[in-house]
Amino acid sequence: MAEADLSRRQFLNVMVNAVGAGITAILAVPLAGYFLDPAMRKAGGAKNWVKLGAASELTDMPKVYNFQTMRTEGFMKQQVNAAAYAFMDGDKPRAISNTCTHLGCPAGWNADKSEFHCPCHGGVYDKTGKNIGGPPPRPLPAFNAKIENGDIYIEV
Ligand code: FES
């Protein structure tokens, strides 16, 4: 009888330890990813230079370029379509995002008024992306831009 009780106790100990080890393993993988992910990323947030096109196409007026980039949200990483407006500011290339800083709609360049207009709630930006009307709280985000080997690149 004592032998059977001991076996039952041993069995329960093994089962409790096994369940505990399983729960620990299930929790350890996402926790390890959470803590190690920042260390595994490239310094500076894993930015890349994306070629938009020939620099000879640039004028002092914004020109739209469409490109694809990787976007990370939580653990999801996916390729998304994006747009940038590029122009020459004197001898320097400049590029800005068309993502409205109000609620994220795509703003478009209105050449007749020399302004960016957001179709969603009437946000208005000047040529440099500065918010000058409507609800947007901030300027359009700027990209780092450079010309290399005759092409314009932006950092995304
Ligand atoms: Fe652009 Fe609201 S999303 S003005």
C-alpha cells in the first residue's frame, strides 16, 4: 500500500514538473524574442536606402515616386506600398512622405496651388511639407535623401 502511494506521489510530481516545464517553454520563446529582438536589429532601426529614380528628373517642384518597403508592426513584418515626394531645394535633394500627420491619409501634390492637400479632412501643407491648414498637427515626415551615381535615394 505504501509502495502504491509512493508511486502515485512520484507520478504526480513528474506530471506537475512536466506541466511546469511545458508552461515555462511556452512562455520562454516569446519572452526571449521580446528581449532579444532589439539587440538583433541593425543599429539605427534597420533603415535602408531605396532608389527612387534618376536625379535628372528632379526639379524644384515635388514629384511623386512610388516604392515598396518593409513595415514592422509588433511581430508582423510585411512589404507595403509607399510614396515619397522628392524635389531639389537649391542643390540639395529633399524628400517627404505623403502620409498625413492627422490620421494617415495620403496627401497629394496640387501643382496649381503649390500645396499638398489631404483629401480626408482638408489638411494643407506647403511645398516643404509644413502643415499650414486644417487638422494636421505636424509637418509631413521628411526622409533623408541623397544623390549617388546620378540617382536619388531616400532612407526608409
Ligand atoms: Fe489628413 Fe485628416 S487624415 S487631414
